[in-house]
Amino acid sequence: MTLSPTTTQTYERRLQILRQRFIDGLPSRILLLEQQAIEFRANGIDSDALAAIKHECHKLAGVAASFGFPDIGARAGEIDTAISTGTMTRDEVTEALEDLMNQMEDLLDDTQIDS
């Protein structure tokens, strides 16, 4: 089935709106992850913060690539999987989380430059 140019433009416009909402939501996601990272560093592997970090990374992994940010999605997916399987130490989770937040901040910086 071939879509008409008008239908394609409508889908592209809607996708761009969703993509922009994702970008606009990054500051609150970064803040949430920063807060959870602080709690995680203070309370360790058994903290509720680790579950919150996993949940947020799982969501990011699912949506970031869909909006054209595969590196963010991949890093978030790595953290989600590592938490699930217990394959990262506390320091490695913290380091990976810092890397993810830096990627998100870089994206924000890039989109502000483009605006």
C-alpha cells in the first residue's frame, strides 16, 4: 500500500511533534535519573532507586531510537539489561548512567544550537 503525499506529510508532522516532545522531556528525565543516581550511590544495589533507574532506562530504550536517537536508546537498553541480569557493579551502573545523562545533555545542547 502506497501512502499519498498528503498522508505521508501528516505522519511526518506527527512524528516530528512526538520527537520534539521527547526532546522537551529530556530535562525532567535527566533530573529524575540524577536524583535516583544520588540515592543509588547512597543506598546501594538493594535501593528502590535502582528499580526506578531500570524503569526509566527501559522506557528510554524503547522510545529513543524510534525518534532518531539510537545511541541514547542503546545505552539505556544496556543499563536496563545489566540491572536485570546483575552484570554491572554499582560503580559500573553509576558510570553508565553518567554516560547516558551526558548523551541526553549533548542532544539538548545540539537541538538548542539548531534552533
